[in-house]
Amino acid sequence: MDRTYEWQRQYEAAILETDRSRLPELIRAAQAKIEARIAELRSDHNTSPEEEQAIADAIAGLNILRKETC
């Protein structure tokens, strides 16, 4: 079963955006949301291996998207 995490909405908004002029803003927003979640996980140590993998995949996806838009 796929689980949806709150930070994924920002990530999906960035990867699904077709207007290249909006991408930098959406990438930054997604990165900020992911970083906030990472900080939260570090403070409460309540993470699952599935979410850790989803975060790693999302960061990799944002890095690729960032390179493609430059």
C-alpha cells in the first residue's frame, strides 16, 4: 500500500508543473517542506524506512528537475 506524506503534495506540484517559469519557486517550496520534515523526524525519531526512502527519492527527483530547468 502506498502511503502519502504531507510533504509529497509540494513535491508533486513541482514535478507535475508544466510552466517552466514556475518551476524554481515550486522546487524551492518542495525542498523547504522536505527539509522541515527531515528536521521533524530528527527531533522525534519517529520515521519509517518507507518514508526515509520516499524522501531520498524525492530529493533525487528535485535535483534532476533542478538540473533540467537550468
